[in-house]
Amino acid sequence: MNVVTLIGNLATEVQLKELGEKKVASFLLAVNRPTKESQADFVWVSAWDRQAELCAEWLSKGKRIALDGRLKSRTWEEDGKRRDAIEVVANRVEFLSSPPAAELAEVVPFAVAG
């Protein structure tokens, strides 16, 4: 079973790229360790298509999220050396940080009767 659930804060801005007809958003997530010291693990995350667009539109460095996804390993050559990395491919991203008050003021959920 390949299932990952993480809660953390974005350590980078979201980078949105187009790969043919698909879109991918990538960012680094800082996940706090359950220790007394302030330590975190940093995990690369990718989200695809509509989820990628939403992440690029609403997330920024420092925002808190929860995600469900799966691990994916990658291998490539760089400077003649083999490199390996593991990233999380997000299936679902939940935005936990509240938007700034200015953004909330722009959203009118219903008309006020006068």
C-alpha cells in the first residue's frame, strides 16, 4: 500500500508548469517532527491538472496544508552521476490557512436583504 498523509507549511512558492496538455504544480512542504526541538522534514510535492491550478492560485510560501497522496521515486543523471529522489504526488490538498481578510471581503456568499 502506497499512501501518504501530511500536514505542513509550504517552504517555497508554488511553481506551475505545463507539460503538453497537463499541468503540474510543485512545491516544498515543511513537516514538523514530533520532538521538542524545532525540526522539520522537507518533502517535494507535486499536484496535477485542476489540483495544480488551485494550488498555484491559492497557495504561497508559509501557507498550511494537509494532503493525501502517494510516494513516487525518480531517477536521473546529472553531471555523469545517478541521482534519486522521492516525492509525494498529491491526490487531495486541503488548504488549512485562512485567506487574508482582503480576499475574504471579495467573496460574497449570498445577497443581503435590504
